[in-house]
Amino acid sequence: MSREGCHACEDAISDVRRICGELGVPWSVTDVDTDPELRAEFGDQVPVILIDGVEHGFWRVEEQRLRAALAR
């Protein structure tokens, strides 16, 4: 989950793109401001990383933790 104009989101997207690319894992970005429910749930925490629809983390990418979760 991301937001337009969010510097932390841009950094997280860059990290996730690199990590998922190295691992061959598909990923996508959703702007929380496109849906009132998403904005209500995640708006104060962006960037938010979800894995299989479950919140994995927010505000920053913890690379080793993300890699371990994606390897399962």
C-alpha cells in the first residue's frame, strides 16, 4: 500500500521491486487514496507491505524479514 507523493513509499517500492525481482516474486502497488476503505485502514501507516493479503509490515522495508517471508 502506497500514497502518491510519499517519499517513504517511493523508497519502499524501490526496495520491494529489487527484492521481488531477485526472488522472482510478483508484486503490485495499490494507492490507499483510491479507496476510502483502504485509506481508513492503512492511510496512517503507509507504506504498508501485505503478503497474500496479510499485513507484513509498515513504514519501512525490513529486507531480511521480507526475504524470509517471501521464501516460505
